[in-house]
Amino acid sequence: MTRTLAAATLTLMAVIPPLLAAPDEFNYDEAKVPEFTLPDPLEGVGSADAWPARRAELFSLIEAEMFGEAPAAVPVEVVRDIPDTEALGGKATLSQPKLRFAGVEVRLLIIRPAAISSPVPAFLGLNFAGNHTVIDHPDVALTTAWMRNKDDDKASADDRGKSAGRWDAASIVGRGYALVTAYYGEIDPDFDDGWENGVHAELGKPDGPGAWGSIATWAWGLSRILDHLDEDVPAIDGRRVAVLGHSRLGKTALWAGAADERFALVISNNSGCGGAALSRRRYGETVKRINTAFPHWFCDGFLKYNDDEDALPFDQHTLLALVAPRPLYVASAEDDRWADPHGEFLAALNASPVYGLLGQEGLPAESMPAVNEPVTGGRIGYHIRTGKHDVTAYDWGCFLDFA
Ligand code: GTR
């Protein structure tokens, strides 16, 4: 394992040009990445038969030490108060069922191909700024939940379609898939609110070092949405739902995919620290920084790894391995050094032996690929594209080709 890491490190240095000035506190110099040894997810596992028990053990470990334990599923009630409408010049049908569970109301936006009557596969991902930002359409409902990055904490109709570039609904629908999204703040508002809001108001405040944080809460919400898609939406094939997310919602998608094996494909876009990037590299964002800036994201047990990443009994390759043998795609961006693209690649590479044990090829690569040259052909896909921390049409093209 150490040799693999060293080889991949050298390759990346050739791909990424000398690094720009960085805040002193954080390392952006590949040469200063400390030496480390990754815990082996397959320790003590001699055959594929032994994987389910080992997987359960690793899941419990990551749950207890990082994301926190979520409660059991709760019933989901559906309110269909908005009629379906058409979008994308008649190519798509929009539905907006409201889901009620655990004291919250989560409005879905489902954009599906109008011309297909059989159940279609779907991409499910939470959005950062409200459903109305995902597509510019006058009938998309505005959320009344607390809105991040707004002076008055409220969604505004001026933002219709503001994030449409991140969703590429036309390509998704054009390739025969549905897109399902919801505003993450309706499940749990993304600030350190003392657990007063979102589902915690009804389910109770997280208590103790292993109690769930916001990422586990959003992931649990994704499973409740999947309950609905699977049971109540004949237009969608519940056995072919991919979960995906960008950045903090990429971390969320990975944990949702680990916690709920009904997700058929898991996609992480620029998820970085606490997502696909190896924590031990301490490149860009660190465990201490993320726990300090976002104290509500992880469980309190994760705090003890601040400045002590080598003590983690797992690393993020272990999280990725929990997706096996289902398909997994990890996407990085060249200028997104805060998320450590090389650390994301290495986590994908080091999750591969688990796929191998289960009779599948994981990531068919030995070293970091060049930018805009996706690694495909295995159960794990990876790309690093040019550009910044974002979700682009290029990323979607890769996800759709991989799906
Ligand atoms: C950053 C955070 C990252 C990433 C990002 C985002 O501030 O440090 O871990 O989650 O936010 O979600 O946009």
C-alpha cells in the first residue's frame, strides 16, 4: 500500500503545476504531505464471504467515530398539493410532492422524461439553495425554510435557475433519467443551531459522542426520499437510484450510499475532507479545520482526531469501500486544492482491493490520470477536470456515461 501511494504521489506532482500562495496554516505542497500508513479495510478478511461481517464492523466504526448514529426509518406521508407541469420545452414533466416526516416538510422536485412511460432510473441529490434554483421555471415552489447566504435568511424568486448549470436537467432527461432533488435545509438547516430546527426539533437533540451530526441527518433524509421514490412513484425505478452530491453534500451522498445499500450508484463531486479525500494527507482542509468551522457536521467523537489523523481507525478509502460492490464515481477539480484532488484519487484507488475481493475491478488505474481524462471501465470511476470547485456539464457528462 505504501508503494502505491508513493507512485501516485510522484505522478500527481507531474500533473499539477507548482502551487500558488496558500494560507500558512494549511498545506498545499505535495512534498510536505506526511508519510502515513492506511488502515487496511481487508484486515483479517480472507475471502468474499467474510466481507459482510467486516463491512458491518467498519460501518459501525465510521458511524461511531465520524458521522454519528441515525435513528431508524420513520413513516413518510405524501402531500400532492401542486399539479404536475411541463418543462424543458415539453421534454420533461415536473412533479413536486411534499414529504412529511419527523416534523419537517421536504418538497421534492422531480424532473423526468415526458415521453417515457416505463419506470426510469434517477439521480437523487440535495441542493444548496432551494429547488427554484435548480431549473428556471415559474411553477417551482419557493421554500420557506431558513436559507443560507441570504441577508433575510429567505429564498427569493430572483434566484430561479441560479444553480441550473450545476444540474444539467436537459442532458439528464435527454438520456432517459429523472432528476430528483430537495433543499437540504428543509431536513436540517446548515448552521450550528443547537439542534433546535429541522428533524432534530421532533426527534430530539443529538446527545453523546456518537450521536448524529448534520451530514448523517441529511443522509438519513435522502433515505426517506428514497423510501418515497421506491414505494410511491411508479414513474421511477427505485432499484436504479443514484445518490450524488457536491462538496458537503458530496460527503452526505457518500455516507448515504454507505448507510443505505438500496442506492444503486454513489457519486461524490468535489467532496474533499470528510468525503472522498484521505484525512491523513492533511492537504488543504484538515480534520481540525472542518470540525472547527462546521462543528455541527460530524459527531462529537470526531473531534478527538483534530491534529491526530493518524489515530483514525479508518480513512476515507474505508468509507468508499463501503459502497462495494456497487458502482462508485469520484470527481475532483484541478483548482479545488482545498478538497485535495490527489487525496480523493488515492482513496478511490485504495478502496479498489475490496472490489477486487468481491470479484469486481475497482478503479482501473495505478496513478492519477491527466486532467479531463476520466478513468472508466471498472466499478469505480474517477476524473479530475480543469476548473474550480463546482459541478459542471463536463461532470454530468461523465456521470451519465458511467451510469
Ligand atoms: C467548505 C468546506 C468544505 C466543503 C465546502 C462546501 O467551506 O470547508 O469541506 O464542504 O464548504 O460544502 O461548499
